[in-house]
Amino acid sequence: MQLTISQLQSKHKALVAALKRGETVEITYHGQTLGIVHPAAHTINTQEQEAAMNAFFGLHKDSSIASVEEELRTIRQGRRKQLHDL
């Protein structure tokens, strides 16, 4: 598939549909190829990658934070208390 720069705005859904079908899309500007968009390759995480992601996303699992909402409420409440102390 080939699209011009001006067509990208009006036909962006066609670009997405072509990528979902596994097609490569060539983007042109004044008749010259500006770039080529390829569909993303499916990746499979290795056990090492899974372990690294679990370690990263579990950084604060040992802290006493019950939930994100509670932590944000606590942070915001602390700020208000400091303003009232002035």
C-alpha cells in the first residue's frame, strides 16, 4: 500500500487496517519515498525478561501502601495540612 503525506490525515484508518492485515505501507512526499511502515513483529518474552519485569513492577510490594488511591489521598492530605500550618 502507498499513502501520501496528505492522505495520512484523512486515511489513517486505512493505514491501521493495512498494518493489521500484515501489509507494509510506503509513505511518500512529492513522489519520493519518505518512509516505510512495517507491522510490528510479535515478541515472546523470555523467562529472564519476565523475571526482570516482575522485579521492576514489584518494587514497592513490601511497602505499606494499600492502594494507589490511598497513597495519593495521603500525599494530597499532607500538602493541605502544611498549608493550614502557615
